[in-house]
Amino acid sequence: MATEEARNVVIAVDDSEFSEYAFDFYIQHAHRGSDHIILVHVPEYYHLTQAPALLTDPVVVAELIKEEEVKVKHLVEKYSEKMKKIHVGGKVKQMTGKVGEAIVEAAKGENAAMIVVGTRGMGKIRRTFLGSVSDYCLHHSPVPVLVCRHKPVSEHKK
């Protein structure tokens, strides 16, 4: 019997219920014992530096960055604990820049076999104006993308 080939799997994570659902869905439905998980997190620093009003007050920017660092620390602890509980190996990779672009770049850099992302289930108009990380990954990734929807679309529009 042939042994499973090890795969690198990039899972995009943030502090939302949608990314946690995507992680859990992958573990329950797509994970292979030989998989190596790379959790990719893109902190909100990029968005902070794009807000012109904030750039005028370095104290505000420094406080916001500190808050983001605390969020990142809690996020890493949360997913590390989840992975330990189910005896899954992997690492956390923190990227910067636009979220979708950073996830695709991480997948390329890690020679990933797959990207796993959650989705908020935005409607067509909101997605057009706000952009969608899952849309970006689907259209720009060189590897398959597993998009995990948390709840039926009708529940999100309430």
C-alpha cells in the first residue's frame, strides 16, 4: 500500500468565527495525517497605514499596532492549542499587505497544495465594493482553494 504524500496546506486565519469554521471544516473533512499546516495571518497593519488621518498622530498608530499585536498573540495561542489537542503539526506565518495577495504569496512560498479560507457570505454588491479575500484567492491562486461557508447565506443577511 502506498503511503500518503505529505502536503503543505495554507489555512488563512483571523479572529473571526468564519476562519475558525474553515479551520474546523478542513480538519474534519479534508485533513490527511501527513499534512503540514501553515496558518497564515495578515494583521490589519496595512489598513492602519492607509488611513491618512491616523498617520498624523504617531501615538495613535503605535497604540493601534500594540492592540493588533495583542490580538495576534491570542490568535496564535488559540490555534496552537487547537492543533495540539488534535495532534496536528504546523506553523503560523504572519504576512503583511493586502490579505488576499498575502495568502496567495504565502501559498506560493510554502509550495502549498491547497489554500483553505472562510467566507462571510457577502452579497454581490458588497463584494464588488469591499472586495473579497476568498474571491481574490480563487482567481489568483495557482493551487486549489477550499472556501468554507459558515452559515447559509440567508442567515447572514438578517
